[in-house]
Amino acid sequence: MQIHGKSGFEKPMSGFIDNYMSHAKPEAPRVPDAVMHYFTQAHVPAISQLARAFAVSDRWFASAPCQTWPNRLFVHTGSAGGDVNNTGWHVPYMMQTTFERVAAGGKTWGIYFHDVPQTLTLGRLWPHREHFHPFQHFLADAKAGSLPSYSFVEPRYFADPLGKAMPNDQHPPHNVGYGDALIADVYNALRTGPGWKHTLFVITYDEHGGCYDHVAPGPAVSPGGEFPDGFRFDSYGVRVPAVIVSPFVKSKSVIRPTGTVPFDHTTIFRTLQDLFGLDPEPLTPRTASAPSLVEHFTATPDNLGPSSVDAKRPSPSPQELDNASKLPPNGLQEALAQGASRLPSSGTDPVLHVKRLGSIASPFPVHTTTGEAGADARSHVKAFRGE
């Protein structure tokens, strides 16, 4: 509706308000212009500073006009596994991953997370528990110059009253200031670490969060596979912000692919192939079509950027934390809790566990509040990691 209008045949990008208002209820009225909202430098100073100091792309689209999980899966596997929505029912996804290809190329990888890594929906990563680290380890590893070749940072998805932490994933309707502070923390750790002159830091968003954009997404190469919902993943989703941070990009530059194919999340894998000389075999036909960022880099690391960036850091009150934990879980949070419930515990053979999941239809837990969902999900992640 957002992209093709209310009838599906209207002017492209004309249905954002109709779609937004279709979810209004008497107990939760909506203001039509809210979906036309955008954030200024006053709201998100860290990413704004980085956009001006380094490079942005205005031709980076979500990989599919879908929810968070399908687009995350495109980052990690070049495909959505056939799913158009967030769902725990198909966990584990067993597609080959970017991380495996990085390892096969003789490089190292790590995932740094806050509470529940969505990457744990990938069953082929379950035998590699040692590659999942709390976010504090990222800060320490950056300072020590011991980050792996490829690091993926995941935000916090749930309010945590005990940890006095609010979600910093910038998922609507969460306060984007927490996520901007996370971006600042990542950059500042990289910038002050000994590996800065050899670093590429890509900031992007899995999908557009429902906010308006005027540029219509075009057709995309289908990744292949099964399409149980009938959608062949042969069109991109709405444009998303993309900030490319590195000493190897020019300040205040706008990076656009040289051909007609835009950047999407599979550009990350294609860039890794070029940077690390990985096996040129694509993960899927979509990754084969994706343009790389490498051709836009300068020959030498001349743009060191600001020594640090500042964020407007919110400070949650105990009441705010309590209120956030008592809200019903949103669709993303419930899917994360469902997916976490399928994780193997430490000491369980992950391969055998995958086979058992395929033969046993166990029900998902039901959560009435975000606090319950987050606590349950965190407990499964801790059991997986042997904590």
C-alpha cells in the first residue's frame, strides 16, 4: 500500500498516509502527517556528524519490501529464506551465511550484541557460540586492536529495567536518541583504536520503519529458492539511510553505484568478497547482481574524520523503564522471543537439535509484556552461551 497506493495501481509512493491511518483505533488515534516525519541533526547528532565527515548513499534500498527479519537475512545470506515477515516458526534458517564464507576465506568474524542477537536465527551459526560476544567486548576489542576481520553489531531490542537500559534499535516507536548514542559509541571506539586506518564502518537500516520516501524502488534480481507466500523477492524495498565511514572515503561525498543496479543489503557481502578476496561464487543470484563499495574507496586512508562524535544521550528514569517493560511486545520483539525459545542450550549438539526441531512442533511461549518477552529471550540466549 505504501509503495503502490491504496488500490495497488496508484501513483508510486502515494500510500504512506493511507497505510499509516489504516491502523488507527479510537483508543489510539493517529495524526496523518506523523508518517511524513523525519529526524534532524538536533535529534540524531552522531549519525549527522558522520554523514558530513564521511560519505552517504542515496541509492541504498532495503533488499525487499518486507519487515525486519527478511531484510536482515538478506544481509547475512543473500536471501530471506522465503519469509516476508518476522516469524519464529522457521527458526533455524539453514541458508549458507556470509560469516561462513568469511571464515572459509581465512578471515575472522564476530557478532556483538546487547540482549538477543537476531543472527541466532541462523542455524548454521549455532555450532559457533564462541563468535557471539556482549557489546562491551566490542569496545574492549576495538581499543585493543583485536577486532575480527568482519564484525556485526546488533542493538538492544528490549527494555531492561534491571540493567537500567532502554532499547537502542531505533525501531518505531522507540526513542532514536538511544540508537544514535550507540552509533557514537561504535565510532568513538573504532576511531581511538589502533586499527582505525584499516577500518570500514557501514551504518544502515534493515527497512524504512514505515516513514515516507519519495523514490520508488525498482525491480531486483530474485534470490531464488522457495516462495511460499508467492512473492519472488524480485523488487527492492523502500530506500534506507546508509552512511559509509572510513578513512578511505572522501568527506561530504555521496556514493552511488556506477551502474543501474542500486546498493542493497547484499552489497555488504559483495564488498567483503572484494575486500578480502573471498571465493567469488555468489551466495545467491541477488548477491551476484549487487554492486560493491570498494570501487568508491580512495587509494590511501587520508580522511581520518573527527577524533570523536557526540550524541544527545537520553537518560531513562525508573518510571520510564518500568513503563516500557509493561508495554505489549511489538511484532519484532515477539518474534525474537519466539526464535530464542528454539535455541539449543550449551552442551546440546546443535546439529542434533536442528533435527529435533524439524520433527517436533513445540508451541511458542506467550508473553503479555515486553518485560516478560525480553527476560524469557535473554534467558534462552544465556543458556545457549552457557552462562
